[in-house]
Amino acid sequence: MANETNSVLEAVIRLLRLTQEGVLKWSLDSYSETPLDSHEPRIEGAFTTKYKATYLRLIAQREYHPARDVTAPNDPYRLWSTYSSHLSRALGVKVDDGKPYWSKEVYLQIVTEYGRVLWTFPKNHATHDLYNAVEYQVAGVNSLVEELLKE
């Protein structure tokens, strides 16, 4: 299982390199979005590409986590919440302090040419890096910067 997990991670890193080198071209997917006033999970962005005979889709989804009472005596996070804001600032990460928040998950999927999901890659840090590279590519940041520097 560890070797399979490493192989999948290496494959995602390879997709990242191909994207950064401009070999793999991605396009914006017309995936349906959730209205902004909803607390339902919402698709932030979706992109598709074709690698050889395989269709890939990359999706960023935001999920709402409602507030919860961390002062309740039976809440196991009550003591934790006392230190969470300090820890959050020190580590630079979101720590559950009972306040509502949105989290972001990125999913890399193998899909049919019609968009049906066949398999979803396991979550890993490289998938987030791939998403950032794809956004950069599709937004045309390189060409914009080059044009601005020419003037």
C-alpha cells in the first residue's frame, strides 16, 4: 500500500511538472457552482485536461463548517479552544476554535470524456500545488507579466 501511495504521489508530481513546463494544457471546466449565499459545499474552480487517452479533472471545493459551542462542559475541545487562537497564530494554520469557517479541498479525478468520475486520487499536498499551477496557467499569468514588462 505504501508503494502504491508513493507511486500515486509521484504521478501527481509528474502532472505538476508537465503543467509547469507547458506540456500539459488545462482548460476551465463548466462545472456547476453553488450560489454564494448557500452554506452547501461549493465548487471554487474546476479544470480539465487530457493526458494521452485519459481525461483528468481538477476541482477545488469549499466546505462550510458551522460554529459550535466550545464552552460546553462536556465538549472535549473546551480546554483545547483556550489555546487554539495562540497556536493558530504561532503555526499559521487554522485550528478549530468553535468559530464558523470555510475549508478548501482539492480533488484530482480520472473522468470519462462526458465528465463522469471514474476514480479520485487520494488527497495529498501535491494536488494542491497542481491546482495552483493550473490556475496560474489558465489565468495566463506568464503572458500578462511578459506583456506588462515589455511596456
